[in-house]
Amino acid sequence: MTREQYLLQCLQEECAEVQLICSKYNRFGPESHHPDDPKKVTNRKLLALEIIDLMAVIQAVGMNQMLEEMHPKDIEPAIKAKMDR
């Protein structure tokens, strides 16, 4: 497995983990937690942790020159447009 393949696999897995916790957050609520979790980590906290993991992988993908160059002048309008929707 190449480094690119590994990072793409990590990216895919992190996206799936974010998707899963979003589903649990939606189904059971933000303050709910797994009944067998002795630490009672809430879905809200798990979502934050998974998003941090995803951001780390996105950064690794970028640092390995796997993305087209992205300029703040291009990113900011795209984020604003997404937020407006």
C-alpha cells in the first residue's frame, strides 16, 4: 500500500466515523451516551473528537501534496456559500 492509498483509506474511515456519530447524535440526542460507556462520553463530545480526527487526516492529505492548491480567497467564499445554504 502506498502512502497515498493509506491516507485515502484513513480519510475514508474518518469520514465514515463522522457519519456514524452524526447518526447517533441525531437518533439519540447530543447528550446521550452509549449505555456501556463507564465514562459516559456524550454524542456531542464524540462528534467533536471525530471532527478533530478528520481535520488531522485532511491536513495530512494536504501536506502530502494530494490536493490541488487551495487559496483562502477561494475557500472563504465557498464556506460562506455553504453556511448561507
